[in-house]
Amino acid sequence: MGRNSRLEARLAALEALRQVPTAPTTLTTLRQALGARNCHVVAKAAQMVGDLQLVALVPEMVDAFRFFMVNPQKTDPSCTAKTAIAEALVRLRAETIQVFLDGIGHQQMERVWGGQVDTAARLRGVSAMGLVQLQVPGTMLLLAQLLADPEVEARIAAARAIGESGDPAGIPLLRFKALLGDAHPQVLCECLGALLQLDPEPSLSFVASFLQHEDAAVRRACAVALGESQMVQALPFLETAWEDAEDRELRQAYLVAIALLRHERALEFLLDLIAQGGDAADDALMA
């Protein structure tokens, strides 16, 4: 059996533990796997620990995380193990503050064709959520820095974590970032959505103002944020935007956002369009 085949067999054996979560050998097998020096084996073991809610193995995951922080490009390419461990610790709501502090500050530059890439963006984002979950003092300062991260995945995670924090200190950060803009509309969508989560009614008109933005991608991002907020107060803004829009794809995006509101008034608006027939009816049906 070749090296890859042996690895696949070991990963399959770990996955099979899902069928026997309470067996005495399950804990022992996962503990041994977390002590492995193969990042893929440890990542799979960490995933299983999180899925099976095995809090007893938190110390072993912390030890594994520390191991893979040393010479990480060699021991844990693509942050495979460290990210899986951090995700499991978040799922377990483990009070592993130092792991999350190390994770949110970690950068891991790895060679790719034509240059280098930072493979730790997801780890930084997961660690941010862990710190928010534990309400660690000073987390908002770290989230502010993450909101300016060079990697889009980290910026998205930062906005999401600020929204989950429930901390009003995040409101001006999100407003500033929204006004500053971002090359990736999904970042703006997360910022606007987080504002509606943290400060719903006072933020509504500010968020809705982005429906007038000159960039259609920004307008679509704003519509998604309004729709996902499920605030019925957002309906008039979306109705007006739909009426004013000339581009059919944009009008379709507004109707999808209206459908996302999941409110009776929004449904009535869509049903009225369907009754009228024409392109608007087709778009409403698609929404």
C-alpha cells in the first residue's frame, strides 16, 4: 500500500468513528490521532472531536496547535491542521484564549507559482470568532486590524465577528469600513449586515443609502444585507430601488432581497407582481 493509500485509509478509519461516538476506543483513537505529525490526520481528528463534542480532548488539540505553529510551512502547509483545530475549539466553546490570540495574528506565507500566498486567512477569521465567543477584553482592537487585512476572507470574517460580538464599539468601525469601501462586494455586504445585526433601526437608513451607490455590485451587496436582515422596515427601500432600477439583473437582485425578508408584506408585493404578468412576474417567480 502506497503512502497516499495509507493516509486515505487512516482518514477513513477516523471518519468511521462517527458511527461509534461513545465507544471507549473512540476517545483513545482520536487522542492518538491528535498526537500525529501529519497535518491531514490531525485535521480530520480535530473535525471529529468537534462533531462529536468531545470536550475531554481539548488539551490534546491545544498541544497539536502549538506543534504546528513551529516551522508551519513544513509541518502544516495551508494551515490545514491549525484551522481545523481552531474550528473545533470554537464549536466546543473551549476557553482556549491563547490559541485564538495566536491564530488571529498568524500569517503563513507559502510559495506558489509566481510568488507567495498567505494561507492563514481562514485561521485568522476562525480565531476572531473564538475570541468574540469568549468575550476576551481587547478583541475589538484585533477585529479592527483584521478588518483591514490584506486577505478578503479575513476581512469578511472580521465583519461577521464584529456583528456577532454585540459590542456597540464595532458600529463606528463597520460604518467607516462601509464608507471606505472594498474591492470585494462581499466584504461590504458583511459590514452592512453586521450593522443591521448590531444596531438595526438606527443603521437602516445608512445601510439603505448604498442602494444609490454608483457601483452596481455595491447596490447588490446592500440589497442582500437588507434582505438577510429580515427587517420588514427594509421593504420600502427595496421596493423603491426596484422601481427605479433600469437594469433587469439588478431588478432581479432586488426581488430576491425582498423574498429574503420572509415577511407577509414582502410576499404580497411579489404576488402582486406575478398577477400583473410580464417580465416582472417572471422575475418575481424566480425570486
